[in-house]
Amino acid sequence: MTTLDELHNLMSEAANTPPGKTAADLWAKAAEIAEAQGYEQEAVICYVQLTSTYAVGGQGTRVIAPFIWCDKKFKERPDLFGGELTFSHAWHYKYVIGAVRSVPTVPVQQCESLLEEMRKFYLQQGDGMRAYHIRKFLFEKDYGSDEAAEDAYQAWYAAPESELSDCPRCDPGYEVAYYTRAGQWDKAVQVGETALAFEGDMCDSQPEALLTEMMEPWSRVGDDASAWSAHTRAYRRYQDSSRYLEDIPSHLHFLYLSGMAGRPHRIERGLRILLRHLPWWAEAETPRILQDLAVEGALLLSTQLDQPTQQLQLILPGEDLPWAPCATLVNPTVQEAYDWMRNLAVKIASMFDTRPGLQVKRHVASVERRLQPTPLAHTVEPAAVPDIAGLFTEDTIDYAVAGESTRSTEGSAGELAGDEKPLAPISLDTSWQQKSVSQLFQGILSGYGSFSSGYVFLFQKLFKTEGELPSVDELTIFAADQAEVNEITEFWNLVLKYRNKPWDFSAAFFSEPEPGSVEEELAGLLVDASLNMRSKQYSDACLAADAAMRLEGLKDPLGIRLFALDLIGDCSSAAGYFDEAAGAFRQLLNLYAALGATTYQAYVGYKLAVVLHRLRRRDEALEVLQTSLDLAPEFAKSSLAVTARWTLGGLYEEAEFLQSALREYQLAYHLCKDEAQKIQFAQQIAATATAEGEFQLAIDYQSWLLAAVEAEMPAELTLETEQSFKALALQKTLMAEKLVSRPGNISEVDKVRARVLLSEVTELEVAFAVLHERDRVLVPAQHVLRNIRTYLDLWTADEAVEKLSEQVRVFTDAGNLDDRVLTMMYLAGVHNREGRVTEAKRILNEAISLCGVQTGTMTMRGHLKRFLAEIEAGEARN
């Protein structure tokens, strides 16, 4: 038999659990208990909350059963539905209509019956019917006539707003979608941009839902910058939970359209996202979502059909799919994967076309049309250096690639001022990728300078090389004598020393330049640039580096360009010229990407993200750093991997994407080798996990923290070791807090452990007092007061009254009026929560009478009076 208090604790745990399957399971359990044991009011609350949790937690089709229960109960016992519960039930009609519309086995007549029920219920509530009309439109659009759909849309457009209307950004989203289907792109953009400018309250799905709706209209009118910004901002939210799976197809579609319009790197991004979320397909909450994913997957794979027999390293989870299971394919060819996607989309469309009672069959034809979308009218010419940095502005830089026509525009870095020399043309030969470590090393030995692109190629190859490296004999095969063997061996060992941090490598292995040669001039400029940077003459350093990029006749202009841009970015950033730094790093990142040097791309992505954050361009910083790290899994080996991941986690936390922040923080934690740093990381993870409601994760990391501190404890407490023992006391306190200060029913095991921990902390605090020869009489009582929230979570109500009453006596005997009054306030709070209002008021009035100017309790007097007023106001309401 579950007591009412235990049921309320379970409901509290469910309410404080992030949306998803766990929260839904808790509400379902609470609903079952409440109904079985006759707690009717609690049962209504639980079933209403279960409906909502299913809807927002990625289990949309499961809303039907709890909604029907609530609807039946409302008709039997409307008195159990207060104003808020009635409103929630009315709102849930939207969810159940959406659910039956998305499941092809539900007969048309049943869908129409539910719509009619919604109409009647909303009329009974005196609603303006706006929410009803848009659901009627969506249903008629898919399963009725075009005329009926248009009538419903116009009725929606004309209906007044009400409390049951969708939010001020969701409603315009329907209008944007309406104009999108009609191909009225300018109108769609106008409506969407007006709605996005709205600054009032909005629902939890915004602004990402409207940004997602706007990607295609912006693309169709040629505003790729806005479309790209919308994609990155919205996808950032959707990437971490399968409950957002229904939003992924729109982003795949945008990447396909814009990729086919001259941005092939967008196709690559779309394919990465497609593969990343394949495991989620088994969790698709409706057949419609699966169909949309399959359509967009087929489109993206169609771009690879020029290599139909290429084998893909993936699993198409056919047997695990809900709604439309099919064959599972392991490592299929491109053609097989494309056919699988296409056939799945058509199969599900056929299911919709055979819905019982359907008069107009249009879904298969719709899928066929979607598989041949109209290309974008606004295209760009593929560039030798594609802009893959991810910024929200157009890249107008002339990269001066040999054989490429200029693409710079006014104000770009490629524009010449006065008699300024042009940049030395560079070649982007990627044939180095087919060479071995030994061949690349020999290339450096054959004459490249210390700023050579050869170093980039060598270190990149080393990052991606697994297993044995070339032997010294192989590397020194062309050495003339033993002295040269020794020199080459020493140089190779130096390369290996910097294998995971090549950006710190500054060794030179080249002969002196010939007098009067361009290489001699280059050496002078590079020395000037480096010396000026070290002496913080940043402007002079940038000028020297810029001049080096413009020298004619260089043996390796690419290597010099890469070095110079890096130096210009660093110097500009150090001098506070962050816009200039961002420009240099953007060019550098795009060049590394064009060369296939993904490790260096991630390195520069980190530096660019830091600069963008300084410019308060956090969204761009997130996109740059996340994409750069995604493209370079080998970057995990680098010396900067921990810092980059931790920085990314901090950016996500600042943007309030705490799940993403936790993912990056944990990656940094597991990559970290420094135990002191790991302790700092674990503390942050525990705090962020608590804020996100991931209480078990917080407990896990707090347990590790406590164990790590205990492992380093000195043998005894002395003045020299006191800080170590204080650190131990802090971790024990935090551990106890995390064990009991979470919603739901706390296990007896956790309660016992928390009591033991707090008792040990009390003993330590007494020992600190003894160590410093301070009075220890009040130490236990003051310990409780400092940790009162944890103790109130731990104690039963009767225990709290007993303990706090004893605390009051201790502080009274000691003449400590401040702590006595504060404890009385907490004691009054316990009585008030237990319904003993008269006793709570008595204690508060006594505490107020004790406050006086001579005691320093005047501030407490105000708090006490406000608390008393709240209690009296509650009495008046009841």
C-alpha cells in the first residue's frame, strides 16, 4: 500500500525529471497507483501530466490512451478538473488530433469524430476556435479535399486569438508553411521574419521550430546566410535528443538543396547528420517521421549514385523500425542504401493511402514529387576554397589560388590598396594524402623550410596513422654518412616529440638561403614577424607576415600563407582586434579544410571560436568549434583536445543547452590526464547535471570526487594539513546533499549514507575548532544551520520539529540570538508545511519580538514579517 505522501513524492520526482521516457514511466506508475488506491484527484493530475509528457517527450502517439481516460473522467467528474486541469485537457486535444493524423491505421471517421469532439469542447470553453481550425486544415490537407482545407485555413486566419491558440511564433509557422507549399517564397519570408522579431512569451519549441520552417523560404529568395544561421541555431538544439527526431528531415532537406546549389560541403554535412541519427530511427514516434527521414535520406544518397558500388560503413536498422519494419542492411552499397530509403518512404506512403475510409489517395504521389525537388534558383559557383567555417556571413575573400578567378568583393582581403602587391598564388594539391609518413618526411628533408606546408602534411598523417611508424633505417636511407644519419634521427625524434602538438613545433631543417634570393628576403620577414610578436609589437608582426605572403617566386607559398595567417590571427587577437583575427582564422580554417588537414582545421576552429566568443558571436563560435571537432576525430589525440572540448561545453552551457554541455564536459573529463584538472571538471559536471535534473549523473561524479579526495588524504589533522581535511568535509557535504536533495522518494540506503556523511563532517568541524582552540559547543548546531536544506530533505517532519526545537534551546542557552531567530524561522516553516498554521504563527511572532536594533537582526525581522504575512494570506484564501 502506497501512502499519499509516497505518491506525492513519486509525482514530484516525475515532475522534476527531464521530458522523455523516464519521466513518462514515472507518471504512468504514479497514475496506476493513484487509480488503484482511489486517489481520484491525484489520478487526474497524473494522467493529464502523462499525456503532456508523452507529447513533448518524443512519444506522441502514446497520448491517445491517457487522453481518452481523461476525457471519460472529465465527462463523469468535471469537479476533479480545476481551471488549470481543464485548460490542460483542452490543450491536449491538439496532441491527440496530431497523433491520430500521423498513424495510418486510424480510420478517417475516427479522426473526424475527434475533431468534432474538439470543436464542441472548445465551444463550451468559449474559445475563439483558432486552434481547432488549424487542426481541421491540417487534417483536410492530408485526407480531405483542397476546398475543405482552404476553407479551414481561412477560418483559422480570421479567428481571434485566445489562451488556447498556439504561441505567437507557432501560429505564424503555419502561415509560413502555407505559403511554402504554394511557392510564395517572398510572402513566407515576410511572415516569418515578422514573427521572429516578436519578443514576447513563446512556447518551449521556439524559436527553433520557426527557424526550421524558414530555412527553405530564405534559401529560395537567395538569403543563404539567414538560412544557414537558422539551420545551425535550430539543429544545435535538435542534435542531442531523439524526441526532436521529427525536426531532422527539414534540416537534411535544406542541406541537400543548398548543397546542390554549389555548396558540396553541405551535402557532406547532410550525410554526416543522416548517419549520426540513424540509431534514432527505431524511436520514431510516428510513421510520418520515418517517411520524412527516408525521403531526405534518399535525396542525400542520390548525390552519391555516381559510385553505386561504394560500400558504406553503416547499419540500416530495418528490423528495429517501428511502424514499417523491413530488412536490416549491414555496410550496404550506395545503391542499396538509396533503394532501401526510397522503398521505405514509398511503403509508408502506401500505408497512408490505404487508411480506412480515405477517399483521396495522394501520399505516394507526394513522395515521388518530393524525391525530385525543384532546385534553388540562386546558385553559387563551386570555389577552390569552399567556405566551410560555418559563420553567418558570406565569405568574399580572394584566396589567390592558382588557376581560380578572383571572387573578392569590395572590402575583402583580396582587394589591393595603392601599390600593394597581390598575394602569391598558392596550389591546393591534396595528393599528399596518398603518401606515406616516410615519403612526407623525406620531402621535408629534401629542402622545405621550417614554415613549409610539408610539416602540415607530415603531422596530419602522423595524427591519422595507427600502429608502427617507419624505422630509423627507412628514414635515413638517403643519408650520405653517419653524421647525417645522426642529424636526421635527432630531427625525427623531435618531430615525434611534437606529434600531438605540432602547432608548438618551431624546428628548422633547411640550408641557409642563397644571398640575394627571395628565400633570403622571406627569412628576414619571418624572423621580423616572430621577433615582433614575442616583443608584443603586434602591428609590425602582422605587417611582416602579410609582406611574406606577397613575395613572388617562393618555393612554397602555401606554407608561408598558412604560417602568416596563423600569426596574423594570433597577433590581432592579442592586440584586441578580434574582427581582424576572425578574418585571418576563417581563411586559415578554410584552407586547411580544402587541403584535408582536419587536425589543423580543428585547431584553428578552436582559436576562431575563442575570438568569436570575444566578439559576442556565441552561436557562430558554437557552430565553428562543434563542426571542426566533428570532422577531426583524430584531434582527440592532440594536446588541445581537452581544452577545446571543455570550451565547447562552456559555450553550450552559456547557451543553456545543458545536455550538450554535459556531453562535451564528459568528453573533456575522459580525455584529461591531469588529476587536479579532472577534479575541477568533475565538480562542474556534477553542478551542471544537477541543474539539468540528471541527478544520478551528478551523484556518480560526486562519488568520484569524494573518492579522489579521500585517496590523497594525509594521515592526521594538523595546521599544515587542515586545508586537505576541509576539502574532504566539503566533498562529504556535497555528497550528502546530492543523495537527498532530489525529487522523489529517497531510498533508506541513501538516507543512511547521507546521515553518516553529515555526522563525519560534524566531527571534522569539531576537530577544526579544537585545532584552533575555539569553543566547540555550538559547532554541531551551526553545522546544521549551514546545511539546513539538506537536513530538511533528510528529516521526517516530526524529526525536523524535534531537532530544530533542540537547536533553538542550544542557541538560547549560548546567547546566540541571530542563529536562534533564524532557526525559529525554519521551525515555523516545518509547522506550516504540516498544516499547523497556528503554531507556525506563534513561533514567528515570538521570533519577531526578539528582533531589535541592538542584536543585528533587523534584516531578519523583515523576512519574518513577510513569511507571517504569506501564511496569513494563505489562511484568508482558504
